[in-house]
Amino acid sequence: MTIRSLTRFPALPGLLACATLALAGCGGDSSSSRGDGEPPAPQPASTLRIGLLPDTQGGGNNVSMHPMRALLDFYAEQDVDLVLAVGDLSENATIGEYEQWRSVTDDFTDRMTILPVQGNHDIKGADQDWYEYTADLIPADAIHMPGQHGKSYALVRDNVLIIAVSYGQMPFAYEFVRDTIQQHAGSVDHILLMTHNSWVGTRYGLVREKGVDAYDISASDQRFLEVRSDYNRLFAEHDVIYIAGHEHQYSRSVLNPDYSGPFIELISGNASYKGYDNRFGESEQIQNMVMYKSNDSGATGSLDVNAAVFEITGDLIEYRAWFDTHTITANEDGMKELASPDWKLMDRFTRTAHRCDKVVFPSSIPPGNQINMTHDKRYRTQHCVSPNGDSARLLAGENNIFNRHDTRTRTNSITPGVSTAKSNLELLARYYRFLNIAHESFSPNLNNSQRVRLINAGTEDEEVEIRETTIDLKKLVSLSWTGRTADTLSDVLIVSGIQGQDGTYISARGVPKDITTDTGLTGSRGDGSENGKPPVTLPAGKVNSNWVLEEDELTDDYALEFVLPEDMDPASVTLGRYDAASESWVPVADDACVSALPWDDSFLSAPPADVDPGCTGGISVVTTGTAHIWAKLDTEGRFALIRR
């Protein structure tokens, strides 16, 4: 179980103070005062919207202009302020491609700032061409990495530090990244690091390429091995969100390399004319995947274009990711489906700096492994305490609604005299040291007991095989606190992460499968056998299994508990949920569903005996022991104590 309170950063007291004040609504100059000596009236915090622009390489000497334009049109509609272009702007970095890219961006630069970073295709060209076509996009107040002017840089906007690192430079950029974070951490609430390659990807990834497959003759690989752990600690300590492209597929993961503490990785998806397959899946030793979607046109006949927006207000982040499907494979095809895009919400999370996180495993894991080490399928958490001392926790519920995907078999082997590993057996060991879990009864590999294995041992065809398998996604459940309002009696708790998957299943190339009828690939059961994962029975009436989260009104049943302050009259209080439609706080349950009983896990499947049998939810004020309110719920949202 991974429960983590992020009301921390002990070395950075200014950061917490700033975040707490932002929750109270301050946004102006705290040193100013009015002539009458009264403190200034609180000002609402400003909102910064940041969009992601995935790879736009277009095949040949082209940029994928149509998905790119559709994305930027969407971001203009969303009032996005900044766009992070995560690399591979081009296919071959020719002047003609840069002119194509600018012919699209120039239609939007008066409405948003577009921040570019080089990808592995952009470094095919001349640096001078990169400078001439991108330098004017980088704001004048950017801080540039020595020796990387115009390619690796950082800037602050509102309370967000954004760091951009050019492709291939992460091994050499550690001091720049560290010093920049340390310089600004006390004055910002959020840090986003944008680069092209993933830290731990399903297809590429720096840890796999430069840690596992490292070459002795590569200065980049050897430098990465030196700074890898330092980066992990830095990202975890400062709650960095690591953003990448390169993989032409979308994923969101919780990374915990070296047990340094978790941080989030976002792989932004696709805006190009080619889609990729799922080569490796998650690296379960250091990665928990909480969202994944691919679409390889060679198998499906279509491609995804992905959009994502961070909406940041004070220390609050509301993140949303969408996709649309199209059949454009060249600029000559025209806009086709993207002339009128149908953006579908596929991923989301809400969080603040004051939060508690838990990775929740799917209920599909074998019974003997369900609470083995961290393999906890329950939503139940420890108490999470707000900055003002309010306390809440999740009491019960299981992760019965989750997504599933397949991977493909891949093989690898050493290059004698070049590889850091000196044998294929040593290479196999490096996979288990850096990325994957070796299946043992006390530490089972839930994805496959033969996750990585040596094949054709002792022959000329000897290789290390990363076996195809079926993977069920986890969930990152966050309890985040914001300040109390005029209508609440407590700080506001945001529950996020339960209602983010809807029971989809895709092949390694994105071909739809049916999680309720299709069996997973051989060996994926997670119990050491050669059985595949069994089909899943989804809770009735909850989800549509179509990727569209906006059509899923309900989620797994779960229970939430709020502790009542000692000086609060239990008879005068209830638990409220903020209703966005009416812009008001409403009780979470009708009077007919108010119980007098303490919580019992049986209430997840049947209402308490003292309430209306038709109640799907329920609530009770319990005064024995520590006074508290429990409520059975089936939606996420904002919750607080309110007047009865």
C-alpha cells in the first residue's frame, strides 16, 4: 500500500506557506496595505492553462499539419495560455518542415505561448535551422542551460516552474535541472519537466535504454547511470510531473524508481501520422500504470490525436486528457474527420499540494496475492489531515472497474565489447534490477511469472525475451484538501482517481477487445501459472467501456469518513457534496437514507437495515468513540462538512 501525504517538503517551508495562502484566496501583493490600516482584501488566484502538443512528425519531409491544427484550435477554445511541444516537431528537421510547422503555429502565437523542445527527429538537422525557426518562441525571461541555449531552458509562469530539456541531454542536464528547481522551489507550487524521451516508457525509456541496455562506449549511458538515482530523488522530493512524447501513445504512470518516492510521468500521446505498438508494458519494479491508450493504424486503420490540459489555480491542478480518432496519413489527405473533431475525455485527475495518494490495484489479481506486499485492491486509506486539522479517509470499496491492455514479445541481446552487461544472463539480471519483478511467492509478478527470460541458452540464437503479456491498470487515488468556503464547516476534500477508468481492453496495437469475455494472454494470470487473465464482470450500470469518461456517471461503490471536530455538535452537521450544476453544496444523501448505525462493509452491497431499502447510498453520524460521519458514495467530487 502506498499512502503518501504531500503536505511536506520540509526543506522548503515557503512552498507550503504559499500554497496554503493560495487556498485562502490570496493572489496579490501580501506586503501591501490600505490607508486605513486594514489588511488588503483577498484576491482570487489566477488560473494558468497549459496544453501538451505531442509528436507532429508527418512522414517524408513533412509535419502532420492537420492534427496539429486541430489540437491548437482546441487549445484556443480552451483558453490555453502555454503549449508544451514535446519534440519531434518534424520528421527530418528540414527547413521546409520547419516552415510547415511555423505556418500552423503562427496562426496561434498571438493567443498562446508555444514552447518547443527537440526530439530525436529534430536533431537530424542543423542547430542553426532549429534556432532560426524556434528562437522567437522562447520567452526572453527564460533561463538557458549553459551550452544548450535555445534548446534546454526553464521559465516561471504564475506559480509553475517549467523546465524543457532537449533530446539526449537528460544525462548531462542534472545540475541545471537541480539548480533551477532549488532556485525556484520556494516560490512555486508546481514543477513540470518537459523532454522528449520517457523516463520509463512502454516502448522506449531512459532507464531501459541507458540503464539496462547501457554501452560502455557511450558517455551518455555512463553519465545516466551516475545521475539516475539523483534525478529520482529530486523528482520525488519536489513532486515533479515528468512530461514526454516519443512513444506515439498515451500513458500516465506513478514512478517510484530506487524507492526514492513516487512522482508522475505523462507520455503525451500522438499528433503524427504514425502510431506505435506496446512493446514492453509497465516496468512493474518501478512503475504503476494508471492510464494507457494506443492506436496503431497498421492494425486498426485509424490513428489517435491526443490533447491534454493542465488547469492550475494556486496549488490546485485539474488535469484533463482527450482523444479523437482519424484516418489522415498525409497532409494531402486534408482535414477529413478533424475538420469537426469529436474530442472525448479519456483521462483526468485533480490534486493539490496538500494531499494523500494511494496506488490501488485491480481486483483481478489472484486471491492469494491481493494483499501481498503492496497489492492492495481496497480503496481504504489512512486518515488524511488538512492544513487546518480536518481529517478524512476512505473506509471501504474495491477497484472493480479498471482497464486492460496487451503487450508484444520483444527480444534483446548484448553487443560483445560494447555493452555494459557482459553476457545475456547479466543483461537479464539488469532487467530485474532496474525494471521488472522476478516472480516469487513472497513477491509475485502480477503481469507474468516469466516476465523476462533467457531463450535459446548456449546457442548462437541466445536472447533475452520480454514476453508478451496482459496488464491490468492500477488507479492513483488522491485525497486533496482545499480551504473551507463560506458554505462549509470544514476544509474541502477532493476525491480523485476512483472514477477514471471504464473497463476497456485493447491489444498491443490498440485493437479493441472485450474485458468481459476475452481471456488475457498466456501466463498473464499472475499466479505463476500459464493461464491468462480471466474475463472481468463489471459492476452493472456503472460504465460504458468506451473510453468516454463523460458518459460514465457512476464508479465503484466506496465509503468516505469525515472526523468531526471536538467542538462540533453532531446534530447540526452533515456531509455535503459540491454540485457544479447548481453551484451549491448539497447533502450527499436524502433523509430517507440517513442511518443511525456505524459503518459495516456489508453496506457496500446492501443498505443499512434502518434506511429505505431503495437507497443506493447512505450516511450516518456516529458519536461513539471519535465522532465522525460516514457516507456510501458512487461518484468522485468535492466533499465537506456542512450545516444540516
